[in-house]
Amino acid sequence: MAFEKLHIFPITVFVLFPTTFLATYVVAVLLKHVEADFPYISDTGTYSPESCVFGQLMNFGTMLLTLVIYVRFRQVNEYYSSYSLSSQVLKLNRLGVWFGLVSCLGLSFVANFQETNVLTVHLAGAFLCFGFGTVYFWIQAVCSYHMHPLANSISVAHLRLALAMICTVFFILLSITGVISHIQYKGTNPRKWYPEDGGWELHVVSTASEWVVAIAFCIYILSFSQEFRSISIETKVFLNVERSGGTGINNDTSPIIAHTSSAEEVDVIVSQGGGSIIT
């Protein structure tokens, strides 16, 4: 059984995350859980009922993002083995998949541990998501240059490099200004931060930086969609069934090969230039 149209995964991630952010922002503002001026993304998903929607959709998005990272990992490996790319690509790809998966784990923490309930876990999840995700983007940008022009154009490699730089700059800016603004904060509810509460300017820089990083993340994931159009995944499960004579069935051991969607062995087929390569 072959799975095609894998480009739907990054496209769905690109649509799902911004839609979730905007929807919970609107609900949180209407219910007066946050002020309309420059809240953190997490602030809009802190209180019920928007926190329930935020958590559910983010969990679904995390699952899709994990699939994107896995497919990208297999894609790079396939090009490495088929076109004899630099061994540096293989090493980076193996390292990159772990950074990507840890980033997904952090995103799951952000979705399920609200800052008003378990602040430490929430902040740790945000650091893992944005920090490890940015490293993952740098690794994939380098891989994209090595894979040009076989898998992607040079313009796509330039785009990924630019997005990785944007994520790096604004993640650092987000972290520094966020810490300093909270030190200067004199109010009682950070979800409703007013200019007179102190640290307002740095707070605005921090929240704006978070939104920029989030948008850059979504655009980066979307950039995989074109390459995923030339990929299909085929799954197989090999079953060894021991047949016992005591049951009236021939006493032998025969392997049974079944095609199923529960993959124990995954074949990636990359179509390029009219041909196909099967791992």
C-alpha cells in the first residue's frame, strides 16, 4: 500500500497553526481573558474554553509536524544513498531528526501545560520548541544546499537559510526581552499587561518576536511541500506464523507478507526526472 500526496502534511501544518493562533486570540480577546495589544501566543490559549481548543489543535498539529520531520529525514537519506552526496549530509540529517523530534515534544508541552498551571514545564517546552526547532532549520538549510539541484532549487535553499536566520535573531530577541520585561513588570496579571505596569516596550518586542518566529516556522515547513510531491511511502509488515500440527494444520513455519498501514518496514519512493528510486 503506497501513500502519496505527502505534500498535504506540510500544507496542513502551515494552515492549522496560524488558524489556531488567530482563533484562540479572537476568543480570548472577546472573553476579556487577554488584552488585544500584543499578547503572547500562549496567553491566548491559557484559559478555558480557548485553552481546550488550543491544546487539541496543537496536539493534532504536533502529530502532523512529526510526520513531516520523519518524511524529510527519509527523503534526505534516499538522496544521499542514491546520488552519493557528501557524508556530511547523512550525519547532519541524523542529527537533525533528533532536534526536530525534540522540538515537537516541546510543542506538545506548550500545548498541554498552560503557563498559569505549570509555568516551568511550559517555559521549558517553549525553549525546546523554538530553540531546537531553529537548530533543525539550520541543519535542513545546509542539507538543502548539498541537495541542490537534485531535490530543490537554489532559491529554496536561500529561503530556508533566510528563515533560519530570522528564527535565530528573533528567538534570541524574544528570550532576552521577555526575561527583562518580566523583571520590570509591576502588575498583577501578565495576561493583561498595560503600559503603566512597567517593561511595556520590552514586552511588546518580546511578544512581536514570538509571532514572527511562529510565522517563520510555518513558512519553513511549507517549503517542504513541493519536494514531498515527488515522494510516496509504501508500508509492509512481515509476519512469521508458526503452524502447529496439533491444530489440524500442516506442521511448518511459513512467512506471511501482508501490506498494512501499520508500518514495521517503510519504503520511500522518490520520483525524480521521470525515474524512481526505491529503498
